[in-house]
Amino acid sequence: MAAGEAVRSTVYLDPDLHRALRLKSVHSQRSMSDIVNEALRQTLREDEEDLAVARDRAGERAMTYEDFLGKLKADGTL
């Protein structure tokens, strides 16, 4: 990440998370910013994947809990 592209932000971390981040930074020889940026990118990619799955399944018929239990019993799972 080039310095001109970065945006400074204040984030308040739990003290234990901050310590873990600092230790990971030292151990991996990467900046804390790089580690946080990577984690945010990964989280956003996962959100994108989850939303895509939800869109794909939007047309499926909803199943009640009782119906689901009946299905599990019928196929021998229960």
C-alpha cells in the first residue's frame, strides 16, 4: 500500500486484540495496518459470497422447523 493511497483512521481495539495484533505484526514482519487491511478484505469477500448464496437461494421454498425434523426422521438421520 502506497502512503499516498492510505487513509488514516482511529479504531479502538480490545487490549488483548491489540496485543495479539502487535505480536503477529512482529512475528510476521508485517505492519499492523497490512494485517488489519487483509482481515477486512477477507471479511468483505466472505460477506460478498454469503450475499451471493442468499440471492441464489431466494427462490427456495421456506421449510418450518417441524417439517425439517420430519424430513430428518424420514431419511433416517433421526
